[in-house]
Amino acid sequence: MDTLAVIRELAERQFGAEPGTVDPDLPLQDIGIDSLGYLEFLFELEDAVGVPIPPKDVTDVRTLRELASVVDRLIAEHPAPAEPRQ
């Protein structure tokens, strides 16, 4: 999964930007993400990537690229669901 692409697409949808126009290196506030919007965005992102994103892990995140790095780490640390037995 290309985490940064998922995050960019979600940000573009949620904050009304044209597809492909969100710069992942801009500060979040320059994209139009305020603190409440950021929390809502994180809930949507958790659903999209399938892992919990603890707020303490993303409080210092300043850009979407930094957020993607944190999410990639969380995905790597999150145990995969057990395969169903047959």
C-alpha cells in the first residue's frame, strides 16, 4: 500500500482540494487542516488503513509526508489478523 497516496487522496476528498493538488510537504494548516479537522481526518485514516492511530503518535506531525511515515511505522508494528482456520 502506498500510504502517502492514500493520505493525499483522503485529504483532497475531505478538505475539498482538486485531485493531485495537495503538496505532502506543506504544513497541515497550509492545506486547511485545523485541529478538529485533523482529528476527524485521523478517524477516517484509521478506517482506510485498518490500524489504530493513537493521538500521542501524531501530535508532532507537521506534514502529510510525516504522517505517512508514522502510519507506515504503526502498520509495521500492528500484528496482522490471524488467518481463519479451515
